[in-house]
Amino acid sequence: ADIFITTTGNKDIIMAADMARMKHQAIVGNIGHFDNEIDMAGLASVPGIVKDEVKPQVHTWTFPDGKTIIVLSEGRLLNLGNATGHPSFVMSNSFADQTLAQIELFT
């Protein structure tokens, strides 16, 4: 595949050995519940691997054989690392709406 996105919320879904078998310039990211779905520590410990920053939150990892994979948000959640997450206005609107709904239900 060209793109690998984890969505499980489970630990160790994509391991370093899996990433070593991916095709050149495969893209790896995570939108699951936790930041431990992708084995970033294992990837960093591969002998001879080189990490380069393309831009913030986008890194290439080059294996000794010259093959490169692209890892987004360092294996953390994409909506927080590569996007802006939830802007404060959206969060305050959501919480205000929930508060108003609770007041309405209570009274």
C-alpha cells in the first residue's frame, strides 16, 4: 500500500519490522485513540536509520538500503499534530451548548 493509517486505539499495530517492509515513500500516520499504535521507538532503534524533518510534523525515515518512509506527527494523532486540532472558539461553543442543554434539561 501507499498509505498506512492506524485507527484501532490498540497498542503496537504497526511495528518497526512492518515499516521496514513498506514500499519506498509509503506514508504512515495514526488517527486512533492513543499515540502508541505506531512503534516509533522501535523505528528509531533500527541500526543505520536516518530521520529528516521535511516540515513540522512530517519526517522521512531512511533505512540503510536507501528506502524511505514518511511518518506524520511522529506517530501521534494526526488531528492534533498535522492540523490545528479544535480551535478554542469551537471548544468554547461546544461547552457552552452543552451547559445550556443541561440547564434546559434540569429546569
